[in-house]
Amino acid sequence: MNRVPLIDRIRRFYRLPDDYPELNWTRTPLYRKRLEQVKNGWILTGVIMLICDSIAVVCVLGAFAAFLSLAFLEPDQQA
């Protein structure tokens, strides 16, 4: 059975066009590579959180990793 991805079903429900720059960015090889790097960064951050055993370290590392994840997955600005 060929299942339609969730994002495509949502896009069709709201009748959004296929040529959104933000949507096209998520389909590029560079985005997929960055997403893999962010995933590995979160795994490493989680291991460090477990090793440190301090709630303050967990909060700071979690906030920092979230900020870096969002910043790293943004598309590059075209001048």
C-alpha cells in the first residue's frame, strides 16, 4: 500500500501549493545532511546530560542544543 506522507496530506488539506520555498528547502540533500548532523548532536547532548547528572547542566545543554538545531536547519540566505 502506497501511503502519502503526513506533511503532504496536511498541505493538500489546506490547499497549499507545492512551490513553497520553505517546503522545497526540506527536500534538498543539504537539508537532509544537516538533519542527520542535528540528530547526532542531540544524541551526543543526551549522553553528556546523562553523564553530568545535574539538572542545571541538563537545562542549559537542552536550551543550547535546541537553539543550535533551529539555527542550523534554517536555509542559507540568498543575497
